Amino acid sequence: MKLLHRLLELLFPRKCVLCQILLPSEQTDLCRDCRSVVPEWNRGGRILPGIESYAAVWYYEDQVRDSLLRFKFSGKRYYARAYGRLLAMAIHRELPEADLITWVPVSGIRRHFRGYDQSRLLAREAGRELMMKPLPLLKKTRHNQAQSGISDPSLRRENVRGKYRAIHPEQLRGKRIILVDDILTTGATACECARILRAAGAKQVYLAVMAAGKDRNTNRK
Ligand SMILES: [Zn+2]
């Protein structure tokens, strides 16, 4: 097993998910510099209707944004392992105990072209650390324009409204649910998903993201 591990290290050297330098064997996920320099998310005071509270790993800026773009658009799906470990720590630190973990799904067409659903991978990897198996509780029923292409908050709310529905409502009734997504900016998507989950009977919805925008006027999702 040790040999296999060494061989995998040689074939697939581990790199820092933020700055991409090769990691020494004793370091995982992030290099020492990024750990000390990149600001960790520190409690947001945003009110997100329908969401009890939320947790993030980082702020959505600079190398964090570049890293998440590589994860979403440049095929770096294996970042999910490192991201998931970091996300699990943020959930453990910031959110109360929950019963279920789920994710904000992408539409079928987007998953087809990307080849994966990034938030599902995050929920799976974070869930592995937290010993919670993610359950699919939402389905995106209609493809819409990417939120990143819309700047007006009310248009963003409009763009996601009615695009999701709850699946397996019998599994979420009365439950406290952690909803995983990659990025939080205006919160339009997360709030719409929380609305659907609560309408289907969820008791409380918490949100966990890799990165949150610092204020309402930047990097909207
Ligand atoms: Zn680094």
C-alpha cells in the first residue's frame, strides 16, 4: 500500500490548490504560504432569507477565484478532495449539528457539457469527512442563463425562481439540512433552493460554500 501511495505521488504530484506549487510530502491541500497569506473567511453578517446561517472557507477573490474557476471550467475536478476537507472543517467550526447534507445541483445540460456537478462533488467529499452521506434533495428542472452573466440582484432572483424542485420530500421533512454550493455572492440561488427545501418540509437550512463574496457588489453568483 505504501509503495502504491509513493507511486501515485510520483505520477500525480500533489499541488497546492491555490498557487499550484508542488507540495512537500508532509503538506496536504494547501501550501504553507497560502495557509498563512490567503485570508480565511471570518463570519459573514449577511441575512439570507430562509437560511439559518452559513459558513465559507475563503473570500471569493484573487487566487481563490482562479482556483475555483479551474475547478469548474478547466477540468480540475480532483480539487474536490482538498476543497471538501477544507469545507468540512468550516462546517464543523461554524454550523450547528445537522441531519442531512445536500447540494445545489446544476442542470442536466450543464452537467453533460462539464462532465460533473461541482457542488455534488464538494458535498460528497465534505460529507466523507463529516461522516454524512449526501442525499440528492433538489433537481434543477430548467436550464437558465448563468448567474455570473447577470448583475442586477432582482434579475438574478428572477432568473433562478421556479428552476428547482424538491425530490424525495419524505426524506427531508422535519430535518436540518446543510446545503452545499461552490460560491456565494448575492445568495439568489441558495435562497431559492432553501425556499424549495423548506416548502417541502425541511426544518432548517444551513449553507456551506467554498467562497463567499465580501459584499453585495462584487462577484455575484
Ligand atoms: Zn499555495
